[in-house]
Amino acid sequence: MSAVPGKLLVDGVVRVGGTERFSLRMLQARDAAHVGRQFFARHDPAAEWFDDLRPAPGSWWPA
């Protein structure tokens, strides 16, 4: 998925601490230090674009 911070891969849905989250990874990034970095978004089945997602509590989020 293309987004402002770069290209993202949605790895799937994972359960962390009893809460479902989307697992994402940066494939390409404007900041090379972010390439390959995993992060989590709140699970939202209605989300269609990266901009629809919100950071999971305590997760790093690309700027």
C-alpha cells in the first residue's frame, strides 16, 4: 500500500494483550531508518486506506 511515509505491507491481524491489531511493516520509506520496521494499528475492519488507520497504544508510528 502506498502512503505518505512510504510503501507499507499489511502482514495481517494479530492479537496483542487480548486486543486485535493490524500488523504492518515499512517496505520503502522516506526515512531509510524505517525500512523493515514493524508497527501496529488499531483493528478497524472498515479501514480501506492507511489514513483510515490509527496507531495502536504504545506502538511506533511512521510520520
